[in-house]
Amino acid sequence: MTRRIVTGNNPEGKSYFVQDGPSPTRLNMGMVINEQIWIDDPAKPDPMAAKDPVDVGKIHLHPPDNGSSFRVVTFFPEGHTTEISHEELAKNMSRADDGGVFEADDPGMHTTRTIDYAIILSGEIYLKLDDGEMLLEAGDIAVQRATRHGWYNRGKEPCSIAFALKAVRITNE
């Protein structure tokens, strides 16, 4: 579980710790645990005064228009899952808003309208594209620019990745 520390300013303008603990939106989806850390939504009138933007009950794959999001995703090795009941899995899957981008023909492959900055925190994982795949290990950083891609853990240990996503406008459609 990722520790999330959120800061803010009190009414006197002094900085303080707003939260220290796990994200309120953590979804166990069997082979993947997705922890939403923060969402920046420029459409909100005063994002500094707003309630926790992550405490919305859903995991959104795409950040808001002109916004960004930050999450930590742990991918378990292929063929391994976390201990989760079918009921809990169904409940958590209904909380995931993938925008319909995951492909039925090629599970895991998807296309996003985001630039994704992916930092491999631990383990190793394959980043698959249309023309091949590449092994990434702890410390590697990938910049995924609104391309069709998928993440596959073929190792023996879980792989955790920090993702910062920035919404982009696709002009070549």
C-alpha cells in the first residue's frame, strides 16, 4: 500500500499536512492494484480549497480535460492474482472507469489520450507496442505519448509503477 501525504495551507496561510495515509481510492482488480494518488482538474473553481479530488469512488483512466492525474499501479506476474473474492472483484471492476479503451481481442492493450510518464519503482515489466516490446526494470522511465500499448509482467515478482498522466488533444485523427 502506497503512503500518500497531502499538504495544504490553513486559513492563516501556514502550510500543514492535510493527509498522511493510503489513498481513499485503491482498487484491487486481481492481477492489478490501482491506487489513485491525485487528480488535477483545472475546471474546478478553486482546486486548493476543494475536497480530496481522489475520494470519488472510481478510478478514471483519463485525467480531466487539460488536467493531470497521478497513480501507482502494481502489476502481479502473469498467472498470479491477489486474494480477492469474486464479489469484491466484481464490485471493484464496477468502480473502474476505463473509458472503453481496453481491447477485447488483445487484453491489456489500450490507447489513451494522455502523455504518460511511467517510473518503474520495483520489479520488471514489458511495455508492448504495435512493433514489439521492451523490458523495463526498476529505475527505468518511459514516456508513453498517446500510443497503443500494454503492460505485461512476465517476471516472478510484482512490479509497481508510478504514472503521471497529462491529458492531450489528439490532432492526427
